[in-house]
Amino acid sequence: MTEALFLTSEETRGLATMREYVDAVREGYREVGTGAAAKPRQKLPNSDPPGFLTSYLAVLPETGAMGGYTYAAGFGAADAHFFLPLFDAHSGEPLALLDGAAMNPYKTGAAGGVAADALARPDASVVAVIGSGAQAKGQVRALAAVRDLATVNVYSPTKESRESFAASMNEELDAAVGAVSSSDAAVEGADVVVTATNAAEPVFDGDVLEPGTHVTAMGQYDPSKRELDTGTVANAKYVPDLRERAFSDSGEFLQAREEGAIDDDHVHADLGEVVAGEAPGRENRDEITVFDSGGTGVETVAAGYMLFETAREEGLGTGIDLAPASEALR
């Protein structure tokens, strides 16, 4: 038998700072940028009851871990449940099984933070957030870990939601966080724009973007849906989390290409290539940059392994026995 560690969401909650998440995820993408293996999500839909099963994988040899993320959303419970199995990248032995719910907005936010650190202007301090859920909070927390934020303006269609977001984030951040009444009001004058919504159509007018703005779009991973309009994508240096994912489920990229505004070569590089120095990030103060984040196993495995190591040091978790095939296959 091989003993692995089971970690609950309550055990991983608060186990690492957002800066630690960002550092771990940056290292994961650096490895992918130099050849480590990662694949985009596989999403299996179900019509009755409506829902989907999703999984994605990554192998990070230098980190020492490999694994993926599997989650079910919708179905009869109309909820989501996340599993993260981790294996030793050298021996193949299981290391841990994590309830991945609590870490989700932190590891996803960290990917946005890594991208903003590479693509946003060094003095970026004004942030527009469209969306007011847990993922929007994760993105703002990560931005605060890589930039000195002065102002955060949040818009979501429900007044109570955006005001609640502003109130709670004002308690966390040194920046002034305020709710505004439209997406254009949030975006105008912003150095960084984050979209974290479930919208199927663009959530702001790209003509409002100032030169030099960085945009992180992370709410959609469906070819038929997009948060950014064609002009935003066409006028930007476009960087997806994984190059392959841009061609499989990025509505932003695929719809702009279908409209003839861009072609396949519009992908500047993926995030790993930028982080590894294989491709440049921001090259001047006036260029608009877009990070298209649909979620990958890279941030999941990197963050999960960081949590596993910390939990093991602090004596957290429950041991579970897993039989190797040599013992169980009889």
C-alpha cells in the first residue's frame, strides 16, 4: 500500500498567501514554457439533467508533481465539486487528494496575477473588475500581490452584489474599492481590466480601453461565448494560458477569427512562453495586452503541490491507503 494525504477545503483554506500562490503558479508556467506537458480542459456536457464534467492535466517535473483537476458542475444538485489528485512526477506514486473547492479562486487568480506581472505596465494601479463573485475577488487579490493598487472599480449588473464586493474588498486591500453603475464607467481610465462573469456576450466596449491597458478575461471557456469583443482581441497582444486552448474553447479568439479580424498567427505566445522568456511580454507602454485564462492543470498542480507540502509540514490532512496495480491487479 502507498499512503497519500487527503486534504479538505477547510484544511487548505488560509494555508498560503496569495503571493505564495502566485510564486508557485509562475514556476509552473515557466516549466511549461520550457517544455513540460499540459493539456487544455476536456469538457463533457450532459443535457438531462444539465451539467458538465471537466478535467485537465499537467506534468511539472521540476516542481516534482503531476496531476489534474476533475470537477462536476450542475446536474441534479446544481452545484460544483472539485477533486485534485497529485502524483510524484518522478516515481508516479500518489501524493495527495485535495478537495479543490477552497483553492479554486486562489489558484485561478494566481494565473491572472502571473500574467498581469508580465503584461501590465509596472506602474499599473487602477483596476476595473466586471463581475463580483469569488473568482473576481481572487483576481483582485492576485493583482494586489504583483502591483501597488490605488483604485479598484467594480461593476456587476446587480447593485447589491457590486456594493457587497466593494465593501468586503475594502476591508482586505489598501486600495480604494468602489462600485460603479456601468462597465464602461469601470473600464474608462483603468490600467488593468478583469472580466470574471458568466456572460455569453462581450461585457464592455473595447473602444473605451485606454492605450497601455492590460485585460484578463477568465469567465468563459466555451467557443460560443465570450466576454471580450472582437476589437479588443484584434487590437491586443493576445496571450492565452495554453496556446492549444485558444483553438479549442476560447470564444474570444475563435469568434474574432471567424469574423475575419484575426488569423491563427494572432496568438503572440502562451503564458508559459512569456514567463520562461521564450517570448516577450509587454514591450512598450501603449500596447494593449490580453490574457485569456480558461483554467488549466498548470496552476492547479503547482498550487496544489504547494499546499500539499505546507500541509505536510504542519501535520494537516488524513492518510489514505492506495493499492498499487502490482498488488491490486490479480
